[in-house]
Amino acid sequence: QYIGVVNELLKTLFRCEDYAGVHKYAVKSLEIESANMRAYFWLIRALWLQGAGEMAKAQMLAAEQNLDERSYGELIAQLEELQKLNPGATAMYLEP
């Protein structure tokens, strides 16, 4: 239940363009539950939009370490889908 509430908060903050808030609460939630794929999703997007591409890449690495293979694959798929919808906007997430 906690994860669901946090994920809704992160989505709402992102939609309100409160990227600093997304960053703050996503990091806190990942300290409690490091396998929350949606927290990584919102955090990586918020970092990218804040111009913190290197931090977004670091979070991709953290996600790869903390998520199971299925969840990490889902994260990559969702970021790739965003890239298809808005080419260039998310390209940095997926760079090696």
C-alpha cells in the first residue's frame, strides 16, 4: 500500500512539474524499498528534465542493480516508449 501511495504522489508531482519534489520523495522511497520500479521511472525522468543527465544515468545503474530482471526490462521498455513518442527527449536514459 505504501508503494502505491508513493507512486501516485510521484506521478502527481511530475504532472505538476515539481521535479525537485519528485527527486526528494523518490529518493526517500527508494531508501525504504529499493525495488520500486515506478520510483526509478519518475526519478530518472525528473532528473533528465532538471538537466541532471549524469544523475539520471547513475539511477539507471542503481535500478539495474536493485530491480529484478523483469522489472528492469519493464523500466527500459517504458523509457523506450517515451523515446518513440518524443524522439531525443529521453535518449540519454538509454545510452550505455
